[in-house]
Amino acid sequence: MSQTMTIRRIQIKFQSSVFTAVALRQKDINIKVREELGHLLLVDAKDCSEMFLLASLFQHAMCTHDIIYFAREDESSCDLLVFNGAITPINQKDIKHLKIAIKYTQPGTYTIPLIDSHDESIWMTWQH
């Protein structure tokens, strides 16, 4: 049986749009996102299990159209948002509202399956 992870998922309404988002703190999942030289984004995962967790979250974002928000812990890191821009177009103003709403919205729990092998069948569902 594959492993699962329980995440906090919230539903937010901005004007006429409804978004679902998953908010995670980078420290809790052992990753660190840094900006280098103003145009490079480094995602540092602690070990292989964290890489599989990131892959699981990316797959979750692709299948459910959720916005995955990795909140930074300190000023040396930066926030990271993962979303499908074609399905869920958001702008800078929406991001600001999302960050505020995460603090004041009661999350529900949602369980996602964790990828634990190099299964490449996901790429068969992707189309141009």
C-alpha cells in the first residue's frame, strides 16, 4: 500500500473566481527555496523522500488545479507558488489576497497519495 500525506486545503473566493489552495511551510516539509542572482530559483530538498513529496504535490496541482503555496520561514528564503496558469490564471493581486486568506480561513483536510518510485506513467496523461 502506498503512503499518503494529509494536507490542509482551503477554498478561497476572489471576486468571481474560486480557488483551492494548499499551504505548506517549507520548514515542515524539509525544503528551502532561494532566489539566486535575481533570476534563478533554487529548490533544495533534504533527501529523496522530500523530492518524492515535491513530485506528489506537483502531481496533485496538475490533477486538481490547486495552488500549492510553499511559505518561507525567514528572509533568506522566498515563497514559491505552484499552479497551472492555463487553468488557474492568477495575478499579483490574487497572490496578495491568497496569502492573507490563508491566515484567516479554516482549512479542511485532504489526503494525497505519495509517489514512492520512479513511475513515469504520469507523462502518458500529458498532452501538448
